[in-house]
Amino acid sequence: MYRWIVLAGLLCACSNDADPSSKGGDGEPESDISEARDSAADTGTSGADDDELRVAATVRLLDPYGPRLSGVSVSDVDSEARCTTDDRGECVVDVHRDADFQLSVVEESVLEHRLFGTAGAEGFTMISFVATPQLTNQIYGMLGVVRDRSKGTVVVGLDNPDLSPATGASAAIDAESDLVFVLGARLPESGDTLVAGGSSIVTFVNVPPGPVSVSTTGAEGTTCEVAPAREAETHTVEAVAGAVSVVTFICE
């Protein structure tokens, strides 16, 4: 399973305590996948024109303070496929097989989130914390920066294969930002390189809307590739005004 860590995870650090064996992908219990698919059918996942050209993306959304979020809309930006999360915070939406995808996560109490990646030939699971405007403003205030609603936030996850933070890995974008920060052992700190005892994300604050190329540098002897397909070392996301755009790389 590939974790998709979003800005809101910063204050609770619960993402670092996650047990990979209890989540999706290689450790995902089959019963959980079946339940998520049943829920998606009940809440309206739309089919694609060609089922064999699409794969199932199981999305699990978490509140940073613990609860899973129900009633949240998840849609494939490039098609009409969509679903609504159940009381487990899960739903299943189909995305194009062997292709880049962009999922929009929308609910009135949280910031819009865009989840980016490259799908392979098989279904996969994404887990994402979702940020509220209030929590985001609190974190930004700790760093002395103000959220510009006319700009977006770009979050880059850098994980080892076991989903632990890829300490020493770094991220860069080809666009301007007001601040780049990571989560240290206790508090967020400016910088683009994961630090020991910290979280697995690099956050770029107030990025002008438009396409943004994300590149990474692995710790010594490692290379980072975009999840879940892990076929490329760079990825283009879209910075969206008022939204959080997320992409995760696996470093090995």
C-alpha cells in the first residue's frame, strides 16, 4: 500500500506510527478491499467505457485527529468516475490503467485536495490525511507565513518501501513558492530534505496555479520513483488555487 501524506498530518504525526501490515496494497486484507468496493457501488462509483483499460483506486481519507471521513466526494478529474466515502472513510474510483491520474477530494469543511500519481496494471490503495483551513493556517502561522488563497500548496511524500520516511531524500519543484518546509522531530522547519525523526513530506507553500514539475533526490544510494507504478523519477502535478496537491514517491 502506498501512503499519501497530506499537510494535515504534520501536527499529529500519526502517519509515522502507521503499521503497513494493517493497510492496503501488499498488506491489505481482502475483506477490506471487498467492503470498500461494496461501499463504492452503494455510493455511486461510475464505470468507465472500457473496464479493461481502467484499474480500481481505493481511497481512504483520514482526519488528522483520528476519525475517518465519510461523505467526501472523490472524482477522477480526467473522467466522470467518482465515488463517495463511507463510514470507514473509503471508496473506490476507477482510473486509467498505466497512466497518470489526478483525483479531486472535495468536502465543504476541508480544503480541496488533488491526489496525483501514475497507475500501473493493478488496483492500488491510497491513504490521505485531509487538511482543514484552520489547521493549515495554524501550521503556517508557526512558520511565519500566511496562506494565499489565490495560490496552491504542493506536498511531496518521500517514503521507503516499508512506508517509513525516506530520511535524507529531498524534493524540488520548477515553480516559485513562499516557503518550503519539512516536519522535524517536534516542529515544522524550513528546508526541502527529510530529517531524522521527522515526517515523510516536503511542503511547498503558496505556489502559483499551473503545471508544476516535481523532482526528487534520494538519500545516498537510493532513487525515488512516483507511486504507485514506480516508473518515473519526476512527475507533473497541477497547483490549484486554494487546494493541496499531493504526489508520493517511493525511495529505494
